[in-house]
Amino acid sequence: MTAELFVLTAHLPTGEVCAGIVLVNRASGAVYLRMRESWQGLAQPEDAEILKRYEETFRSAFLKVGAEPYLQMLRDSLSHVLRISDMIPVDVTDFDAELRRQGDLRGLAGSTRPGA
């Protein structure tokens, strides 16, 4: 099955880093989210606290609004610091495994809780 992958990047003074990934199962509408948990050495402490809060905000919004409306809102409103990629199609047989794989490829240390 083909899923949709979106990469969240943080553009920080230290450089561009992967902040998280969103994997969407269009057949079921399920959203899988993995966000970076540690910003140590990547962001100033006050910025790190803000970046950490995005995970709960995203999970809540995906559940409340749904994948496509919230993804569109993110594309329209994210700041110059946090950005979302265009959709990347990926072949998936196991969404949890693919979420882990994509996160590992991008150097994420984060949760792998399915759903939003």
C-alpha cells in the first residue's frame, strides 16, 4: 500500500534538523507521528521547550481536525523555523515499522506511538 510521508524540519542557528515525521494511511485516515524528543545541543533551551510541545499539539490537532485539513493548515502556517515537506509517497506494509525506519533514517530520537 502507498502511504504519504511528510518530513518536519527545524531551521535553527545550528543548521537544519529533522524535527519529526508524519506518515498518513489514506485508506484508513490514520496518522502516525514521530517527533524528536531531545533538542540538546541543537537548540537553545527556551527554543527546545517550544519545539518539544509541538508533538502534543500535532497529535491533538490530527485527531480533532483530521489528516488532510491539518496538513494543509501546517503547509499554510508554519513559520520559517519549522517547515513541512511536500508529500513523499512510500510503499508500506507495516505502518509502525515504516515510522521507525523513516525516523531512524533521519536521525530521530523520538516516540513511535501510532496515531495522532
